[in-house]
Amino acid sequence: MPATTQETISLSSTNVIIHPLVLLSVTDHASRSALGSRKRVVGVLLGQELNNGKTINAANSFAVPFEEDERDAKTWFLDHDYITGMMEMFKKVNAREKMVGWYHTGPRLRSSDLEINELMKRFIPRPVMVIVNPRQRDVGIPTDAYFAVEEIKDDGTATQKTFMHVPSTIEAEEAEEIGVEHLLRDIRDTTAVGTLSTRVSSQLSSLRGLQSRLLEIRDYLQAVVEGKLPVNHQIIYDLQDIFNLLPDLDKNSEAAKSFAVDNNDRLLVVYLSSLIRAVIALHGLINNRRENERGEEEASHSVTNGTTANGKEAAEDAKKDDAKDEKKD
């Protein structure tokens, strides 16, 4: 079982901030370099370390030439001389932006990531690795941040390097927010914004994302129980914190009663809305029937009036013919 070191505790409180410019650059890099394929791309993250290293602010990035053999994970190539040249050019443009880590488009960890991370240590002592998924379908943040740490085992065996997951967020400055808003305005269907179907679809997507996370937790705990994965105390502590945030769902608890009342109110609203729709549809059916009957009556009256008028004209013509015959006689 891995022991919790001071380095692990310190890194667990580190937050990685990803700016929208980085996401756009990575997505463009992936779409141009790996068009029509599932190959991942690699690049360098630029930014600053804030709050004594507790916050990593990744505000910019650039792509790096990278090739790997899909059949052999140990065979890969990354042009580190290209990184050196790009860093010199970026230093001339903006000296505040320094290398803080690197990224790839995974979409998950690879066996060669530790070796690539060791190569990145030539430039900075503690690089952060961010996996950006440009093809993510689930709702949520498309980034996962990791730091390489030495895993110390309780049984005294040799340590091994592994990646520790740290929280990541997406934040933007005012100029970036304006640009992102313009992009969303072009691709978003404005007619559907704020409608009931949009809100329901958003909640459904959120629930699907929550379900996928719960399934991942279940699979991890099952693998730990079966001995396929070692026990990570930090993950267990985090799961315990999540369980502590859950409300008490005992039948006699106030939370359960409040949930039942709220659920009954929602069901009543659904019932009333269905009843109102049925009444409106029934009124529409009655109005249509009345309009049809009125139309049939008007049509029958017009036919009757036409027949009467034709009869009168025929009688008058007959009288005229009789009068002509009498004059001849």
C-alpha cells in the first residue's frame, strides 16, 4: 500500500487553471495534426506559478513535433530542441509567461507519459501534465491535471514513480470571455436558449456525467478489493469526504421529508400541466367541430338558395313563352 508523503500532501492542494486560449489552441492542434486519426498530439503549457506554487496558471501553449509507435509504447520521439527554440522566442514576446508543464490529447494516461515527463524536467523541475480531450462527449471539464510523484509503499519495497491527479479549473480573463462569447454566439442555436427542453437536456447530460463518475469510482473500489490496484489513502480520504457531504436519507430525517414534499410538488405541477393541455386540446376539438358544422350549414344554404333562384327563373321563362303563344293565336 502506498504511503502518503509530504510531497503528495502538498501537491494535493495544488490547483491548475486552464485558460480558454489553451483549449482552443489544443483543439486546433489536434484537428490539424491528427485529422481523420486517433493519434494524440503533444505541446507545452506556458504561464505562471502563483501562491508559492499552489496555483498553476496555464494561459498559453504551443505545439511540439511528436511521433510515437501505436504498437510499441516505448518507441516515441519528441523534438526537445524545438522546445528550446520556441521558449527563446516566447521569452522575447512575453517574459512573464514561462513553461509550467506540457499537455497531450490522451484521452487517458499512457505508459510513456512518465518518460516524456522526465524529458520535460530538463526545462522545469516540476512540470504539470494536463490531458485535454478535444473529443469529449460527456458534460464536464475536458481537462485532467497530474503531477509525477514517488510512490512509497508500506511494505518497504522499492519506490516507483506514478502520476497523482490534482484538481483543474477553467478560468478566463475579461478579454477571453468576450472572445469565447462571440464564438458561442456563432455556433449556438439562440432560439433554443432558455426553453424547457434545453434545461431538461442539460440536466440529463449532467446526470449522465455523474453516472459515469460513479461507475469509475465503483470500478476503482472493485479493483482495489480484488487486489488489482494498490490502496491509495488519498483517494479513500477524498471519497470519504464526498460521502460526508451526502444528506441523511433516513425515512424520518428532515431531508427525506423535504425531498418527499418537493417531489410531490413537482408531480402536482406535472399533473396540472397535463390536465391543462388536455382541456385546451378538448376545447380546440370542440371549436373545430363547431366551425365544421357552421361551414356545412352555410354550404347547404347556398345550395338551397341557388336551386330556388333557378326555379323562379324557369317559371318566369315559362310564363313569357305562354304569353307569346297567346298573342300568336
